[in-house]
Amino acid sequence: MKAIILAANDNTRLRPLNLRKPGALIKINGIPLLEHQIRGYRRAGVETASISVVSGYQHSQVKRYLMREHPDIRLVQNPDYRSTSTLYSLDLAFRSTEPRTDEEGFFISSGACVYDDEAIECVSRVSGGAIAVDSSRYEAASPTVIAEDGNVVRIGTHIPEHAATAVVTGLCKLDAHAVTALSDIAAERTAKKRDSPMAVALGDLIHRAQMTLVDIAGTKWAALHTMEDVQTADKRFSRFSLSGKRCFVLDLDGTVYVGNRPIRSTVEFIKRNMDDRAF
């Protein structure tokens, strides 16, 4: 198996956290987002040299990090990240990889997400192609799926909540047939429109290759689109326990405020604990 991590985009909603570094190097529980995925893939049996990362925004920082920590990883640059989509980055990754064998599969994941080992392991156990979803969540702006008999039959951003089976998590696994199909789809779609959405390509894919639905609800994962998402993910992946703690000292800048804007989850934490703990 190989893996492609798509981490080229510049998400302005994460300002100022990603003002001077790419989102892929934002730390969750003290570990860069990119590192979480690399470790997860390695534990799932993917060799480091079989992992590709596509970067764009702050490419030089990603390059320095990988050269220092994982020099065997293949780094692909998308210099047009501001005007192209994640699907375009995927097309670049497919075109830059070495010739594929007839039986070789790929993991593909969004560089804006973090997954624990169990989530990746759930997907890796499936034979054939698979799309990881979460049936416990629904977000109106996020791609969702409809499944029948365990297979994804529709995917898109306009599926109403009552009809949706689950929300897409940005993680999928492709067998050799699905790799060839998605590679062709990515080339076709981006040749016509360089900002074609990934969800549209996956919608094409399910008509060319069977994609099993893998529900990772109950595992730890998070998509980091906003500052609140970062706070939630950090808490979700933290090993810190409040048990026995009676006093907290909080640094205001970056902990309680970002600029002059209060961080809602921190304020809620203080309000929730101020009666029985000291701040």
C-alpha cells in the first residue's frame, strides 16, 4: 500500500494560527497534524518511502520538516494551490508517483484532518476500496454519503440530513482498480476545470468502482477548518486529565484569546469549572 496526504491548501479561517506556518504543521496534542497521519500510516504497514505529501502554502516549511524528520517521504509541490482544488493536488500526486503495479492500492487523506490509529486501522482492514465516514455527525457544508447494502451509492454536499447515511471524513482506501479509475477521473476533471471538487470526483468514482462504507464513528478524528475545530481536536486527542486538578494558570494570548477575540471553548471551560476550581 501507498499513501497520499493532500496538504496544499491555505485555510484563511485558521488565521492567525497558520499565518506563518502551514495548517499541516499545526500541532494537535503537541504533534503536527502531518505527523499524526504519517505515524498512523506507518502503524498500518505503509512504508515511509511509500508516502507522498502534496503541499502548497508555505511549501518550504513542509519541505524542511520532512527533510529533517522523514527524508524518505516523497514531497510534491502544488504551486497553484490558491486557484486549484484538492483534486488537482491529487492529480499531481498520481502523475508524480512511480509506475504502479497491478495490485497496488492507495490510502488518500485530507491534510486538514487528524485521525487516531484505530480510524486508519478500520479502513485498512477492508479488502477493496473504502470510504471512511462518521454516522454520528452531520455538517451541512460537508460532503455526506448515502449507502445501500454497505456500499456508497451517492456522495455530495447537497444531501439533506434525513437522507444522509454519514458525513465524509476525508479518508479513503483505493484498491488497484479504484486507483486507476480515480487517476483517470482526476486527470479528466482537472483538465477541464482546475478547481473541480474532490466530492465530485468521488461521485464519479462510485460509478466505476465499488466503494465500501466504513463507519469510524467512535474513533478519534477531527477536521480542522476553524479555530474552534483546532481547540476541539486538541481536547479530543489530549491525554490530559482534569481529575485532581484544583488550580489552572492560563496564558491569555493564544489560550484564552486569539488577537482580541475570545476562544469560545476556553471561555466555556472557565465558566464550567470556576465554581470548584481556581483560575
